[in-house]
Amino acid sequence: MNAPDPRLSINQATLKHADLATALRATADAGVQAIGLWREPVNEVGLDVAAQMLTDSGLRFTTHCRGGFFTLAEGAARRAAIDDNRRAIEETATLAAAAADGSTSILVLVAGGLPEGSRDIVGARERVRDALGELAPDAAASGVTLAIEPLHPMYVTDRAVVSTLGQALDLAADFDPAVVGVTVDTFHVFWDPDVLSQIARAGREGRIATYQVCDWQTPLAADVLLSRHYMGEGVIDFGSLTRAVEETGYTGDIEVEIFNADVWASAPDDVVRRTSDAFSATVSPHLAAAAARTP
């Protein structure tokens, strides 16, 4: 394994079955400088303990996953979802403050799918907009950016009624870019014929909060959620997408987020090594600002 790219971040979902301590150790031991965390492993140990573990690791903190899932109609369940997102904002701010210099305070939002029994996708998207309006003041007060993540259309009914980068940017448009931005994830957006122009738009609007990469390979897994692959194993053109993001002036860390049963069954140290090697081969050559993070 060569030295990891200084802009590589390991999203904790790539090490799904590793607890927080193991994920932090495997990432740091490999020489990777940054990690994105998920709420469940953080809450397993408690926020204060997790923050101290992150401090001790010396790693940068890139994103917290995830908030969102607020397409429900008004009622007790929607109120609970909004309150849970407020807790996620607090977690994000706490972890970012505890991590190494250069960390970002970004909460990734997955909008949520159609409520059970509903066919009103337009109304569901409007409820996402309404939720952003409720949460934006909390995010602004905490210094957190809410990063709307569009998901591939195959997830529109159960996970995200926001399917394109353009839709995400339209939802974000009413808010300060420092408060509501977008997540650009290659797995979810590579297919979109407008993706390059929408990345450019996101750059003009100052809304690219985070850039995430992994590959798409067919046939998809029986559980399509678990169909992500190491970069270079599928069909995504990381050159065009990465250059488009770079051309907007984005110089932040780049997360690798892989949902794949075979990857999850592998030893965490091996996963980090393979992730780093794949990143160096497919993404690093297109990073104009790579030297910015070099110690």
C-alpha cells in the first residue's frame, strides 16, 4: 500500500461491522487522515466518549451520517423525526469541535421515501423543504451545514424522494449555502445526463458540502442497497466527475462510502488498504488541489 492520498476520508459505512474504536484505529493505522462517522456507532459509546475517541485518534472529521427521513405528514412521528435531526445537528457540532484541525461540521441528509400508502411524491418533497426550514436555524446556530444527498431513483420510494442533484439544489436554494448544501455521491448521480452542469451550478452557488465516491457494477445485488463497489470495479467515470467537482474550487476531503456485504465481511485493515489503493488509482490523478492537504 502506498501512502494514502491526503484528501481521502473513510466513511464509516465502509467498515459497517467495525465498532467505533476499530474504525478509528484501522483508519489512523493506515495513514489515512480523515473519517466520516455514523450516528449508530457514536451513540453506542455515547457522544462524549465518541468525541474523546475522535480527539485521541488525531483524525479529521468529515461528515456525520445521517439526518433526514422527514417526509411524513404532520403528527407525532414527524415531530419525533425533527427532534431526532436536532440531536444529530448537536452531535455533528460536538464531533467536529473534538476532531483534528481541518475538520468540517457537515450532517448528511437523506430525505426519506414516500410515506406508507402515499402516492404524493410532490407533497413528500415539499415536506422536505418544510423540514429544512425548521432545522436551518438550529444548524446555523451550531455552525453545521445540512448536506442534502440525492439518491439514485431506484431508492425514491423507500429512502429518498430527492433523486437528482438539481432537485437537491432547488431545495437548498432558499437557504444560506453555509447552512444548507448538497452531497455529491458518484454512485447516486453518475447516470444523470445533467450531472456535470449541475455540479457546476452547485459550485457557483457554493453548495458542495461533501464529495463521496464509490463504483457502480451490474448486475446489482439482490439487496440493491448493498451494490456499491471499490472504485475501478465498475463503470463510473471518476475522471470527469472529479474534475468537475475540482473545477468548482472544492478542496475538501473526499469520502469513500461503500455498502457491500463482501466488503463488510473483510477485515477492516484490509478494507482501508484496498480503499486507499483504489482511491489513488482512480480519483487522485484528477485532484488539482491534492497538494493542499499534504503535511
